[in-house]
Amino acid sequence: MSTFTPEKGNTGSADPMDGCLLRVRNLCKFFPIFSSGLVKKQVDTVRAVDDVSFDLKPGRTLGIVGESGSGKTTCARSILRAIDPTSGEILFKSARGIVDMAKLKPRELKPLRKEMQMIFQDPFASLNPRMTVGDIVGEPLVIHDVGSRAERRDLVAEMLQKVGMKPIHMQRYPHAFSGGQRQRIGIARALILRPSLVVADEAVSALDVSVQAQVINLLMDLQDEFQLTYIFVAHDLSVVRHICDEVAVMYQGKIVEFGDVKEIFDNPRHPYTKGLLSAIPNPDPDIVMKPILKGEIGDYARV
């Protein structure tokens, strides 16, 4: 497995990651556009993620926000290597040392999957309808050969209880549960291996508002209990303000503003950030909303 080697001069006990769990530098993900017809020729490029850099310390929650099509999910999936980045560094402090996720081969990624997991947006599509809840949550344990069959069953029962489910639910299938319960099952599956980094991709956007609050509070409680680090991809800025420590605002594949969540919400500097904040719904019916942003997001395609 490839590991990160500090430059000469960085000797002694100094931490080359400066206390960070994740350090992303100049991350890019481009998708080619080909012409139609018999002979395919590349005519353009979609710069879905374009030169993104940030640091994330252990135990913190980073919110990646922006409207649909801004590159949030592509950025998160590139970090996890669910899709291969075009270029850049993704330095991750794993139990095996500091590794550059961007340079690892597929076979080298498997051991790191125990340390980074994903909670998917759709609690209906992300669970296999032909598998029981016990098999769904326990599948990562089987893949990574953790414990005996009886030990895996005990671990699954324990994790289900931690996310607000019951061990008796292990024998049931996903169709027997509500959307909020299915998302709890997805959270249990993501945390069963005790990862250090969890990416929540619009994890509450498909849920009712009341259920959203329950799941968000659950995620925060689990973060404290397991010392988790979150990347929280979202377009609901009210949720981001509640759960996140830092915010990265993305527009057309770039981070246009990054900072502490309170500073971003109280004193936004970039016009796009101001536009997003102006679109947050206000519960007071007497207040007339005046969103700043007009039209749709710009064209990503560039030669």
C-alpha cells in the first residue's frame, strides 16, 4: 500500500498532517463529453470538481453545501474513491499510517473501507430488499472477516440498539420499516465497523421534518460516543447550521467560501453564499422572502 512520506526537513515527532484526519489538496474530477455518431471524439469536458482543497480534523463535522449540480456528492465520492478522481491528493490518516487515497489501487482500498464509510441519501434504494436487516447490517463484518457468526450477530444486535432499533428487527426485511427506520438501518450498517470517517450524503433530505430532527440528533450522539468525523453533504442550510462545525460552499465544482459555521452564517463574504442564505425558508408567514439567486447554475462544460 502506498503511504505518504514527509518531505526532507520534516523530521522528529512533528505530525505531517498537522493534526488532521483528512487533507484534500487540488482535487479534480472531470468527465469527458463525446460527440455523437459512429466515431466518438471528445468535444468538451465537465469539470464536476475543480481544484478543491480543505483540511478536516478528527471529531469535527464539515458541511459541504451548494445547490443541486454544484459538485458536492462527486467531491465526497471522490474522497472515498467510490469514483476515481482525475487528479489531486487525498491524504488520510489511517491505522496503517498516512495514505494518499487518490493513488491507491482497488485491491489496496479494501483494508481502508473499515475506516471510512458512507450513509446514502435514499433509505429505500440503499438497502437490498431481498436481505434481512441482520444480513444488511452484518454484511460489512462478513466482508472484512470480523468475528465468528455468533459474534457478528451480537455486534449487529448491539448496533441496532444504538441507532434506536430492536434486536428482533434483525429477522425482518426493509419493506417492513418506515423511511426513518430504514435510514437508521443504513446508519447502523455504516458504523458497524467503527470507522473514523463517515460521509453522510444528503442523509436526511428524503425524510419528513420531524424524522430529520431525530436522525440528526442520533448522528450527533453517535459522533460523541464513537469519536466520529463527518463530511455532511447537504443543501438544507438550516440542518448544516445545527450539525456542522465548518462549512465549505461549492459552486460549479469549486469551493468559493470555507470557514467556521457561525462565521459563514453570520458574516458571509461571497455573493453566492449570501444568495444561498437568502433562500433559507423563514417560519414567520409575515416575512416576505427575497432570494438573491436567479436562474439556474452555470454550464460546467469547458474545452
